[in-house]
Amino acid sequence: MISVCDAAAVILAAGVGSRFGGGKVRAALDGRPLLAHVLAAVREVGIGRVVVVLGRDAGAVLDAVRDVDPAALEQVLVAVNPAPERGLVTSLRLGFGAATAVAPPASPPAGVLVLLGDQPRVRADVLRVLFDAAASANAIAVVPRYAGDAAPNPVLLLPAGWPLVAGLTGDRGLGPLLAGDPDWVVRVAVPGANPDVDTPADLAALAAG
């Protein structure tokens, strides 16, 4: 088990959201921007360090979150990806670097939880389960396996997997790393689902459900 106070979280929210028509993570669900929902789950768990990676519309996203929850971004480090169109991995590396950069005598985080800013139904209880399951010294990551959609996000990346981040490319993020040797990844069965919001129809479905 990893203490959440000793861990870091990286929320990837820099994508242009072309299928959505732009402005995706600041779109409202239940009266709050999508990103605000993810921030709330992370805050509820009490993770020690939180990094949010945003794109060129960072100012508008931050304003939208502060408008509904002024405290949501307190003690949150914002990193801006100047070229998110180059792939999700550029945001991952940027956020991962910010989350793990510490100067002595401070210690690096015990694990880095990677979340997606367009998954507003992520739940604090699932995040806690991932930390509770992080007991295998040989594992590189702990991921959920949702009963509803078998989704593998968010990902708790353990120190043994950190060197592999540098070798990732393209727009699949941690996908190739998780698809490797199954013995490297601890998969935890959890109830429910954790859908992406890729289109306005996806958002409407979540709002209706």
C-alpha cells in the first residue's frame, strides 16, 4: 500500500478536443466543468502533489474551474503544453516531469497517479483501491478494471515503471506500456464504469444517466 500523502497525481487535460468541437474539459456537467469533477476526486483522496497539464486554452479552463469552485486549484501546479497536437505522450512527459521533480532533502513521490481530464465520473473510492493494491515490488503500475466497460484508467504508475515513460511515443499515452508483460501490471476489479467524454453526445449521455 502507498500512502496517498506521499504520492502525486497528474491530470492530463491539454487535448484540443476536436471531436467535441473544442473547449471540452471546461464544458459543464452537473453545473461544473469536466476538469472540476476530476480535481474534486483527487482532492477527496488527499494526494500530496497535484499537477494539471493544460493546452493553449489554459487561461479559459482555469477561469471556468475557479468560477464554480474557487478552492479547486489551491496548491495545484499547472503545466502548459505548447504543442498538445504532437500527442498525448507530450502532456504525459510534461506532467510526469513536474510531478517527480524534487530537490533534496525532499523525497520523490511514492507513485504517480495519471488521470484524464475528460473522465468526470472517476471516483475517489476507486483511487483509494489502486493505492491499497500497490503492494507488488515487481509491478510497474496498478490499474482498475471496471465491470461496466473494462476501462484501464486512471493508472497508478509505480517507480519501477518511471524509466519507461521516456520511451513512449504518439497519442496512446500509457497504453503501450500497460499492454506489455501482464505480470508487470496489477489489475484491480472495481464496479461501475469510467467513460471518456469525446463528443457532445457523450456528455449528453452522462448528464442523462
